[in-house]
Amino acid sequence: MSDGSTDVLIVGGGPVGLSTALFLARKGIRPILVERRPRLSTIPRATGLHARTVEIFRTVGLEPAVQEAGMKIVGPGAELDLVRAGRATPLVMLGAQSLADLHKSFVMEAHDVDYDRFTPSWPIWCGQDHYEPLLFDAAVEAGAEIRFQNELVGLVQDSDGVTATVNDNGTPRTIRARYVVAADGVKSPVREMLQIGNRSNGVAGNFVSIIFRAKVDLPDTAPRFTLIYLMNQLAQGLLLFIEPGRWMFGVNYYPERGQSPADFTPERCVELARIAAGDPELEVEVESAQPWDARHMVADAYQSGRVFLAGDACHAHPPAGGFGVNAGIQDAHNLAWKLADVLQGHADESLLDSYEAERRPVGAATADQAWMLFRTRGQLADEDKAAYRDFVIVTMGYRYTSNAIVGAPADAELLPRELTFTGQPGSRAPHGWVDHNGSRVSTIDVLTEGWTLVTAPGDGTWLAAAQAVSAQTGLPIQALTAGPGGDLADDGTWLASCGVGPGGALLVRPDGIVAWRSAGPVEDQTQTLAAALATILRGA
Ligand SMILES: Cc1cc2nc3c(=O)[nH]c(=O)nc-3n(C[C@H](O)[C@H](O)[C@H](O)COP(=O)(O)OP(=O)(O)OC[C@H]3O[C@@H](n4cnc5c(N)ncnc54)[C@H](O)[C@@H]3O)c2cc1C
């Protein structure tokens, strides 16, 4: 039985599938998402949303709601009032025996990042069970169709599209799609169907994540943290503060010693929660106990014909650095506008090749960083130090090189040593505060609505060039001036920070990545801009 057709079929209703649905729907595409579970997951799982992910949420209007549902992540000693009030949590990992022994704990990792320097968005600590419903509501409101209890069981590709077979609550149906995005998790049935192999360093640990509620009163003098590496003779693992009164204890188990998730009976989970708290009498309500592996994996390909892998389906990381869901949402953000531009006739399919070219190196580097950090518990060996990059660089400082970037330096380093935003093609466009239409906004807010060309005020030729290219190609291009009296009004600092001088221009993609720039004047602006866009969108 056929049940319609769609431009994009998304497989999997986790955070990455839901984000893909939202980003596509906002671009005017009406995707169908199939999820085999009957509802959204109620398990918090990935909790740390890095600044770039929050920026992306900001551009789709979700930052305030996610902030409200979670807590701001701050530096170790910062904003203690907010921390005490349960509105913020410090980015600190402690080593401790239990919550009762925090006075004997030691700091394993602490990060004090001055985010204001380069982003309008601070990271947020928020359980997946809180932000997935927000993504779901926003995606549906924007026009995505989401079908629960729909399990994808087969895929056949031809030159025009993909025919998917779905088990719809016991009834087999087919859905015809131009493209498929598989955000179906680390075991990705789609990756298996397509016989895409992977590179893996293996599993660095096996865990059962126990989510429990308990009222644990920490004295005011206790050190604050988001994460504890629990080193207790009775149980080892990672204890996460999820939200006031709610905890996640990822307890190690050892298959080589004959242990298994079945050992984690409800009684044993209560006992383990009490060990973590250091209080044998503590009242504990166990919500769930789920097994997971600290697995390293990078798929050999992110694309097979008309099918794309995103999120855990193509990269899995041990939890160190909290990269997993962030890398996945950024995959979705990278892919969605490309699919939309192709489907809306603004680009040839060659643009889609840039998804794997850009995101696979980032996925591989991210998995390698997480593996290194997890294996060493953050105590890097000398031979690892050269390869190590700060987590802010891993999550937002990467530089793409692909057919969708013009003018990236040939020796561009994927993860540079220093976090800098200089307008280099392939990097995220710099953030600056500017006055725009009577409001004080970040450039990030303005540069992510579509293709944008920015030049200095008074240089009408670039604006005319953008109009001419738009008229020739049908591609909407937002043309703005930046500087004193400009559409993005400041003292000229921001455009200069992008490496654009008088007579120059900056072209930014819909995902906020610099596509191309001209540092100074060129002879024929229209021809130059048209050529850059033709290279990116038409492979010309
Ligand atoms: C217990 C646990 C704890 C975790 N803790 C952390 C953490 O602390 N920090 C962190 O960064 N990450 C953590 N992770 C990992 C994090 O949850 C993932 O990185 C994130 O969920 C990836 O999102 P995703 O959308 O790619 O995949 P998933 O969230 O796995 O979503 C995939 C979805 O696809 C659906 N699906 C699969 N096959 C089909 C099919 N054939 N048809 C239809 N639907 C299908 C699944 O039901 C699922 O809903 C944890 C994971 C687990 C399991």
C-alpha cells in the first residue's frame, strides 16, 4: 500500500532527525519523518548543548525555550547566584567518591570560556527529553509530518528517487522520496542496508545509565559541578547532575567479568544511586536504566546515492567532551539548506557532495578527540598533546574545504590550534553586535536566514551585483551593508574582522559559513559573484 510521496523522508525521530525536519520545513520543504517508537524518548541522555548548537537553535527561534527548559553553563566560579538558584551549572568535572564526600573531591576538568568574545549564545545544560519536544513542536508547526510507530524496513533507489517500505503499526506501506536522511542512531539499520562500513577504535567502556530522582542537599560550601567521575570501591562511573533533584549515573559494567545490563535490577539501581549519593538511607525513585557503549565509530561514507546519514548513524563518540548530539545537529544544519537549494532548483545535485566532504572530516576528528579524552580521563599523554584541541574548537572552530567553498586556503587546518573567526572561507562567519532595523542584534542572527552578501556602506555596486545575480539565477540573496550607517551598523569593526576591506565583499551561506570573500575591489562585481555562486551551486 502506498502512502504518498515527499521530497525528503527522514528516518529517526531523535534530536538529529527532528532537527533535520525543522531545518527543512523552515526552508519550505515538507519532509515526512518516520520513527519506530510510539513517542519521543523520555530519557535525558545527551545533556550538554555547546555554544554553536545553541546558536543554531537561536537562528530558528528556539534558544529562549531551550534556555528556559535547561540551565546556562558557566565558568567554575561564575554566576554563583544563578548556580544556587538552579538556573546555571558550572562546567566542572570532579573526581569524588560520592556526593557526601565532595569536600574530598578534586577538579579533573574545569573550563572557563569567555563566550561573549565570539558568540551571542552560551552553552546550555538541558536533557534531551526537554529539548526534543521543543524541536518536535517547531518542526510540526513549520510543516513537517511526523509519524510514530513507523519503522523503515526497506529502501530501493533508482535514478529519480527512493522507494521506502515502512511498517506502519503492523501495516506495510511504501513512501516515495526524492532523498532520504537516515538519522536512525548508532546501530543505523539504513547504514546496514546500504552496506556502508565504518572505522572504529572499538568500545572504551560499557555502561548502564540510571536516571533517578532524589533530594540531595549539598552544603553551600560544596564545590559545584555538572559531572563527577565517581571513583568508589563499590561502583565506578559518571554521575551527571541533570536538573535539581534529577541525576544520571552511568555505571560501568564489565562483560569480560560476566556482567551484563540484566544485573541492573530495580533494587540494584536504588543501591547504586545510594552509593553515588553516599547516603544508604536516601529515598530514590529510579526512572530508567539503559545500557550504552562508549563507542568510537565513523562511517566510511555519509552518502550513498540519494541517501544521507546524519548524527549517530555516521559518527559515535565516547561521552568525553559531550560532542555526540552537537555534531549530529550540526550535520542536520549543514545538509538541510543544501537539500532545499537542490529541491528548489537553485543548485545542482553536485552541491550535495559537499555534505560528506565537509561533515565527515569533522565527524572523524570529533570522534578521535572524544576517544582520546575519554581514554585518558582528560590527563593527556605527551604524544596526544599535539593532536588535542579545546572542545570549543571541536564544536565551532572547524574549517570546511569542499566544492561549496570558494577560496579556502589550500593548507586550511580542519581544527586550528587557536579559536579565531576571521572570515576565512569555510569558517563560521564572525559574531559582532550591530544595530539592524532598530534592534541590537548579533550578526549571527542576520546571516543565517539565507544567502547573504555583505559589503561596506556606500558601495552600491556589490548590492547591484547581488540583485543582478539574483534576477539571473532566481536565487534569493540578501544584500546588506555593514559599518557606520549601514544595515548592520557598527564602527566598521565587524566587516574588518571578516578580512574585508574597502571595495570588498563577504558571501555567507545559509548555515552561517563564509562561502567566499573578496578582500578588496574587483573589476566586475556581477561576474565575480555569479562565478563564485556558479562554482558552489552548479559545480561550474
Ligand atoms: C543511555 C544513553 C546515554 C547517553 N548519554 C549521552 C551523554 O551524556 N552525552 C552525549 O553527548 N550523548 C549521550 N548519548 C548519546 C546521544 O543520546 C546521541 O548522540 C544522540 O541521541 C544522537 O541523536 P540521533 O538523533 O543521531 O540518534 P538517536 O537519538 O539514537 O535517534 C535515532 C532514532 O531513530 C529511530 N530509529 C532507528 N531505526 C529506525 C527505523 N528503522 N525506522 C524508524 N525509526 C528508527 C530510533 O528509535 C531513534 O528514536 C547517550 C545515549 C544513550 C543511549
